[in-house]
Amino acid sequence: MRIITLASIRKFEKNLYLKEKAPATIQKYVSAVKAFADFLKGEEFTKESLIRYREYLVTVKKHRQLTLH
């Protein structure tokens, strides 16, 4: 089961640091993962949940498709 936890976010952040990513990049990536985790509300991370999140960003948050990688 793939659930985003605080521990997994911290591990991801540490991995970015070890790969010598810029502090602003680390903050941006971690922020994006936290926002996705909040959207999931403990639900498992799947391809379908990612698609739903992208749709949410475009329709509710009004993000442009081009800014979503």
C-alpha cells in the first residue's frame, strides 16, 4: 500500500538535500507533496488519485495544464 506519510515526506526531503538540490527547489517539491497528501486525506496514492488531483488543480485551483508536471 502506498500512503504518503510525514515520515515519507521527510525521507523525500532528505533525499533531495543529499542530491544537493537548491533549498528553494526542496521547499517547492516538499510543499507540492504535502498538498497532494492533504488532498488524499490518508487515501492510497495511485495513478487514479494522481489523475483526480491534476483535475482538481485545473478545475478548482485554476492551475494551467502547462504548469503541472
